[in-house]
Amino acid sequence: MKTWLQKLENTFRRMMEGRYGSDQMGFALLAASLVLSLFPYTGLLGMAGLGWSVFRMMSRNIARRQAENRLFLEKTEPVRIRTGQWIARMRNRKEYKYHRCTKCHTLIRLKRGQGERHLKCPRCGKEYTCRT
């Protein structure tokens, strides 16, 4: 015999058949809505974002939602790349020191604890000395 939790799960699964569901844009919209609803004058805007997020999840127009998500991912790619790189630098900060070239601003990763090093930028070729 099925428990009430299994019945609820099956009911929800049947309801979501043929629907779009969640994606990266939906999660970002949901997070932004929750943050906006915390502040006193933006609560209504947060509720509108929450409604739009639910609408997108329940939509049966899958091609349109996929196009929206693809456009969202294209527009947010530079921010997502920079954030991912920053997280990687923070994770590796005990092992490596990151130095930016003064001429072309290329980020160069150096092993820590090697003292003073003479470097040549791989991109522009400028030579300089820095401590690790």
C-alpha cells in the first residue's frame, strides 16, 4: 500500500509531465525574487519575479523557454566566467600567488614560497621581477 507521501509524489510527477521545469534562468530569477522580497519597498517586485519563475516552470512552451534560457546564459557568461575564476583563485590562494602584468593585465599564476622571481609575460613579453 502506498503512503500518502508516495501518492503526493506521483501526483506531482503527473502534473509536471510535458512541462518545462527548472533551469539556470529560473534559479537566478528565484534567487533574485527572494532577495528582493527581503527589502521593504521591493517586495512587490520580488513577488512578481516569483510568479514569473513559477510560470516558466509550469509552461508547456518548451522551445520558447529554452530560447529564453539560452539568451540568459549568453548574456551572463562573462559574469559567470569571472566569478568561477575568482572562486578558483580563492580556493588556490594558499598554494599560488596571482600576479597581473602591468602592461597587458594578463593574470599569471606563480607557485608560492619561491622568493623573488624574474618573469616574462607570456602574452606581451614584458620582463619584470616579483616576489612569490
